[in-house]
Amino acid sequence: MIVVSGIQPTGNLHLGNYLGAIRNWVKMQDDMDGDSRCLFFLADLHAISMPHDPAQLKSNTLEMAAALVACGLDPARCTLFNQAQVPAHPELQWLLNGTARMGWLSRMTQWKDKAGKNREGASAALLTYPVLQAADVLLYQATHVPVGDDQKQHLELARDIAQKFNNDFATEEKPVFTLPEPFIPPKAARIMSLRDGSKKMSKSDPSEMSRIELADDADTMAQKVKKAKTDPEPLPSEIEGLEGRPEALNLVSIFAALDESTPEAVLAQYGGQGFGQFKPALADKMVEKLGPIRDRFVDLNGDREQLDAILARGAAQARDLAGNTLDAAYEALGLVRG
Ligand code: TYM
């Protein structure tokens, strides 16, 4: 098993990232056997596809590295790095740009959402973003890519690109790329905003009240949960009773994910109670589960030298691992790699 996944260092790590993706990265790292390998990276090259502040990007990259280690990633057992230190990523992207089709890219939901009506004014990087994402995983022959539900479409595209490249430039016996499988947790694949149950929790939401950040202290978490949008009805005892109540469903799902139980079990315990009772219990659960991560994060985040060293070591490993696939891709295309 070769596990590869990334996160954009565009803001703080939030509960959606943690429950939807990072917690699974840690589990996969912990369950890894001798033949497996895990690579996790900060997608800082992806982060320049939208307007950004360079100083902020630099500090967010280190901060996100601290957050990942605080969540349980162990740089001795996985390769932890940032894309910008591994030029093989943008290099392979360019090679894959010859295979990716404009039609595929312009159908991506993220492109449509982020470019909005102003497509002419969007960066070319935003359009070719998924090709870099394909390069990220194909470079290491990834077999499993743990992500939240919103990244499924990008991974399907990575598979399409790999398949077309193999068909066009390789033989069936000796394909250049492995087709990666998205690995999406059945629970918590889509944590929603605390302010609007129809929108996913996101770093780019202008309202900080919409998301729980892993760097939030206990009081801030409790305040955000208290102010979370809900409806006036008490919680039902059965899951069917949450239909048409997206905010209530989201809070119950968050509780279940934190507690590693199920929404049904949460309703069996809290059914019949109002949010006045459920919200403080949810806030307590968050503080119990996320508090220790926050404490580790605060410690590590102060040690920039150690973080730089972790990323430099990870990047050296990644550069080594990327060489063979990059060579094979150049050769398949009739190019001599310098
Ligand atoms: P990003 O930085 O938006 O998110 C990182 C991971 O967190 C998951 N996630 C969520 N899961 C559940 N509920 C949510 N509300 C939520 N918000 C985010 C995402 O699905 C993701 O797994 N394009 C990617 C980064 C990337 C990448 C890659 C991922 C670059 N190259 C290669 C996998 C493989 C992104 O912007 O994720």
C-alpha cells in the first residue's frame, strides 16, 4: 500500500479537515505494515492558485506542519513535506498537461465554484490545479488516497489522466502510472459549516464562527458550538427524524465522529433533549478530544527550527522516491531527462 495525501496550507486546520481526512492519515500511518509507505504533504504550490499573501503562506505552511504532527503524524514513520521543496511535482504536472483535456478541467466543480462568473480573470493555475493534484499522487505510484468527499472528483480525474497516459504512451504490461483509489471515510466525509448546514466547513468561509479550528481554546470552541445555527425542535430518537434538519444532523454527526460512535448511538443517548442540553455536551466532547492536540500544536508551533528540519528531511525522502516515476514519464514521452 502506498498512501499519499495533501492539504493546502491556506489557513488553520479545522474540524472538517481533521475528521474528514487527517484522522484517517494518522490511522493509516499507525496500521502500516513493512511493505507500506505513507507520504503526506502541504500543498503550498496549490495555494498560489488563488490570490495570497506570500508571508502568510510561508508561516501557514510551518503552522500546518505543526498541526499535522500534533494530530499524530510521526515524521519518523511517514514522509512529511511541502510540495515546493520537491520540484518533481510541478515537473510531472507539466508532462501530464499534455494528457489532461480542457473539457475535463473545465467540468471540475472546484473550478466552477472558485472561478465563479469571472472565468476570464481566474488564474491558469486554478484551472490546471487538478493536474498538479494528479501529479502529486501519480509521482509516488499511490494506491490509496485518503480524502474527504469534496476531493473525490479530483481523484477520479487523476485516474482518468493516468489511464489515458498509460494507454497513449505505455504498454499494458509496463504501465507508467498506478491508478490511485480514493479512500473516503464513510463517516465524517463531509462536515458542514456551523452557520449553514448546506455548506461544507471550509478554511475560505469568511466567518470564523462557521468552523472549529484545532488551534481554538476551550472557551472559543464552546462559544462557537453555543452560537451554531440550529432549529427549535428537540433532537429525535431516530435518525429519520433528522431529515430536513441539516444543522442538527451536522452537530449529531460531529459528536458521533469525535466519539467514534454512530449518529444512531448519539440519538439513543440524547433523543428528546433540546440543544440547550446537547450543545454543552458536544462542546465538552470537542474539548476532551481536541484539547490534547491543541496543546501539542501550541508547543510545536513555537519551534520553527524543528519544523524546518522535519520538512527538509521529508522533502529529501520525497525527492528520492519521485525519481523513478519521473524518469519513466519522460522516457515514455520521448524526452531525455536532464
Ligand atoms: P483541502 O486543503 O481543502 O482539505 C484537506 C483535506 O480535508 C478534507 N476536508 C473535509 N472533509 C470533511 N469535511 C469538510 N468540511 C472538509 N473540508 C476539507 C479534504 O477532502 C481533504 O482531504 N486539493 C486538496 C489538497 C491536495 C490533495 C492532493 C489531496 C492537493 N494535492 C493530492 C489529496 C491528494 C485540498 O485542497 O484539500
